[in-house]
Amino acid sequence: MAQFKTYDAEAIPYERNFYGVLKVKDFEVGSADYIRELLHGRILHGSQFQDSIRRKMPTTYFVRESGIGIALNHICKIDEPARIAVVGLGAGTLATYGRPGDYYCFYEINPDVIEIAQKYFSYLRDSPAKSSRTGRCAHRMERQQAQKYDLIALDAFTGDAIPVHLLTKEAFEVYFRHLRDPNRGIIAVQATNTYVDLLPVAHQLAAHFQLQAKVVTSHFNDWGWLGQTGYY
């Protein structure tokens, strides 16, 4: 795969490959609000405060008041260790919800995203949960034995090239097979997208499988931007 490393005046070294351009940018350097962002083109894929306290806080679409935050906080109330699947690594923000004994599996198609999340962000190494990073979600999940996940988070739809194969009836049948308890497990869809309204698709899938659907709509707060997340 062709890959090129380049620079611009505002960015840490960034990567360009088949999947597009990834940039890591720093803002408010030297201030209490020093923050680092991962961008794919112009789309934000995660951010992290750089001070020692707030760097362990979830930001952007993943703060605790967001749909995925509410869902993970619910899972965390269960005494036994949780097993979580995340489709789309980004900066690795969701790892901040991990507890000792938990297991997080991140499915990420772009190898450069994995490298950047490990090198320029500390969510993965700061998390007390065990985690792993693997390749394509659809291919991996189809071939894996049932993983007994408590929650599957689908966070691969914020860009302009939507992987629609992850939002099909066939894909959801695979997700259900990997839930520990299909009647109590959660499939969380990060439905924010600048170009396409994905909520009708999510609602149709919920209706088809006779699932209870809930949409959480959030707005700005002190820790970052909150999008629209449906979870079922």
C-alpha cells in the first residue's frame, strides 16, 4: 500500500495512504486547555487534553453524557468484567471507560490510525482494561467464534465515505451472534454524520429486529462536542 509522510505548519507529522489523510494537531499549547486532535481530512476523529488529569477524560462524541457514555456507564455498574467491541478506533477515546478486568477489542481497518492512536494519544495505554486492535470488522466478526460482548459500539460513520456494509441486516445478525446476551446487550450506533442522516437506517434496523431503540441527542459542554447517538 502506498504511504507518504508529510508535514504542514500546524500539524504533527501526518500520514497519507489509501484511506486518505490523517493529521494530528495541537491547540492551546502551553495553556490549561492544551488539546490534541486527530483529523481525517476535515473530520474530527478524536481529541485528548494533554494535562495529567483531564487526559483520562472522554471527549468529543464520547463524553459521559453522550449515548455511548450512558451505555458504557450502565455496563460499568455490573460487577463482573465487561467485554466491549468498538468498530472504529479513532484516538482510542472509549478505552478510558475500561476498568481492571474489562476487555476492549477495537476493530480498525486503517493501520495508520492504530499507529497514531498508540503514538500520539495515551487513551489505550492509560486504560486499566486489557485491549486489542484488529482489522476489518465485517470479515473478522464473521469468522470469529462468538465473543460474548456486552456492548458493541459502531463508530465508523462520521466521515464522508460511509461503510454501509456495517449497517445492513446481515451485519446486525453477526453482531447479535457476538453479544453475550442478545436480550440485554447493547449495540450503540454513533450516528452523527455531516452528509447523511443515518437515524432512519438505524430505526429501520431496530424495527426489523424488534429491538427497543433510543436516541440520545447532546450538545456542547466543557469537554467537547457531543453528537447524536442511537443505541439499541
